[in-house]
Amino acid sequence: MLGYLLNSALSLFPADIISTVEFNYSGELLATGDKGGRVVIFQHEQESKNRPHLRGEYNVYSTFQSHEPEFDYLKSLEIEEKINKIRWLPQQNAAHFLLSTNDKTIKLWKISERDKRAEGYNLKDEDGRLRDPFRITSLRVPVLMPMDLMVEASPRRIFANAHTYHINSISVNSDHETYLSADDLRINLWHLEITDRSFNIVDIKPANMEELTEVITAAECHPHQCNVFVYSSSKGTIRLCDMRAAALCDRHSKFFEEPEDPSSRSFFSEIISSISDVKFSHSGRYMMTRDYLSVKVWDLNMENRPVETYQVHEYLRSKLCSLYENDCIFDKFECCWNGSDSAIMTGSYNNFFRMFDRNTRRDITLEASRESSKPRATLKPRKVSTGGKRKKDEISVDSLDFNKKILHTAWHPKDNVIAVAATNNLYIFQDKIN
């Protein structure tokens, strides 16, 4: 695979840490959000005749400040500007639209291009000053003149004041008119044109908060059926709901859970079974869940166990005690499908990311590093040694860097191009072309 580094900083500022990565529906644009509330959009450049070995790089297209830090005076609570999720809307015209959210507020942004400007106003001079009406003796017809291309990002809607707890998911529905947003205890359904109200479709908040046993960790709409959505919980369960059944979807239609093996139960079992991400396949037949140690693929027609289970970093099972002490055990890794649903990808520590081929059941561990980010550099598979003699190219499990973690990944919807966020760096890798 070819790799190149897109975005880096000499020193690691917390505001520069990438918190979400998302391709749009065509794969032409790639958006990243960071802890500083900024959204950076990269555009896929056309293939160069001088460099035919590259399919075209992603270059910065637009950068804007999406969210600012706020303070809730009623609750004496600081609201971070960090972008939790970005979701693109399907393109309907020349402009692009995306939803971005922090812990409390969701915003709809319009990204549009302007390469012409109007000249020849009647009431204003060319520098914008108003003219004396008594000196206007003729009527001019304004004309459009070419100008340097300018990309504008403008907020079109602000959806606020609907979540008491931190928003962890947003998902655009297949009807392209509605979307859902989820926090720890509730899921709301919004209409893209209506900002002052939303419909609460899931509420798991108990009457007595001391009886709370689980929280919502992720939610997503079905890619083809606008009445179906799923949400995962901290107990390792997934509920599929049908909005046609009732206005409040507290009763699920399907309940997906894998029974735990009693022999492997430990103090950490409940923590590592918490699902950090759930994603429908593009076909809508399967869904994928990521817990701390594994990725599971579920058939929507089979609730009692997953059809595929892939171990991401089983070698960390012996390290759970130290991972608990340094809080890494609470890291929320995301996962993604490739365009044909034949492969899946998720992140790990030491800037490693794993890819699993569902057809051959082969897997590979790759590393996002500056050495592999040079043009035409080929990524070499990495292996982790768990004990005994260590081979030349292997890395010992004791020397893994847990501060380097890949939580956010994205796969191009059509091509074999992947985006990997490693703290404050964005890496993009693509298939090697001979």
C-alpha cells in the first residue's frame, strides 16, 4: 500500500488531536474533526499525468471552526468544543452538507464554492461604500466577474438543548430527511429542517438513577430501511428497533447478545465487553460491533451469537490490570467496513491498525508512522511477540506504546483508500498500483 502523511504538528497540542474521521458518500471529500472544535476537509485531487502511480492525493479543501467552548451557568458545567462525530449528507446539488456535533450541540454546515463575484452595483461603489442617490444618473446591470476560487463554510441549522448527557452518536437516516442523535441514556430523532424540537425515541433513564445498570454507547440508522435503527450498550448488547412498532422504542424488535463463557469471567469482563462502536454493512444484511478486545460481525437474522469474531489484540488480555490503572481500558475504538463489505478495519495501540478479510479470514497488522508515510512507501506487516524468543521484525508486547492509539478510522466507499487518525496526524493509505 502507498502511504502519505497529511497533517502533523511539531508539538502535540491537545486541541490538535483528531477526534473523528469521515469520508463523504462519493469519497471525494474527507472530513476530520479535532478536540479544538475545528473541521478540516480534504479533497481528492485528480490523477496527475506526471505521477501516474498515484491515484491523486487528498489536499486541504476547507478549514473552519465548527464549535467553540461554552459554559452552562445553570449546571456550572464546561462544554468542550471537541467534535465527537461528523456525518455527511448525500449530495443533492453543487454544495456539500455535513452534520458535526460536540457534547451538546449539533450543527448543519453548508460547504460551497464561489468563483465569481458581482460587479457594477447601482447603489454602491466598487469598494462597497454607498453612493449619493442624487448622483446616480444611469441604471447599471451588474455583471458576474471571475475571481479566485473560494470555499465557504456556513452554518445552516443549529440543533441544541435536546441532550442532558454527552452526545456520542449521530446518524443520517436513509430518507435523507431525518437523523438521530444519541447520548448515554436517550436517542432523539430530528428533522433536518426543524431545529426547535426533536422526538425522543429511546429513553432508558430509570426513575431512580441508583438503579442505572447500563448506558447507550453508539447508535446508527439502517442504510436502506428508514424505520430501523440499532443501539449498543455498555453491557455488550445490541438492540434493533423498528419505529413503526411504537413512537417510543423502549421495546426492541431484536436483541443481540453473545453469552459469556463463565470460565473466562474476571473483574474486567464487564468493562471489556462494553461496545464502543456499531456499524451496519453497506448491504444492510450485517452489522459490526467493536468491544475492547474484538470485532464481531452479526447477521441481522441471528440474534444469539455473531457469525464472525475477530480478535484485535488478544495479547493485551494479560495486561488488563495495568490498562485499567492507566485508564486505557476505557478507550473507545471505532471500526469500519470497506465499500464491498468484504473487509473490516479497526485500530489498536502503538499506532497499529488491523484489517480482516472476511472471505479468506486472513488478517494483517499495519503501523501508521512517519517512515511509512513517504510516497510510494509500502507498509510492512507488523507482529507482536507475547513471550519466548522474539523474531527480528516482531515487537514485544511489553514495549507497546499505549499513548499512541488509533481510535478513528475510515474506509473510502468505493476504492481501497483508508484514512487513519493517529493522535494529531492523519494518514491516508491506498492500494499500490503497479
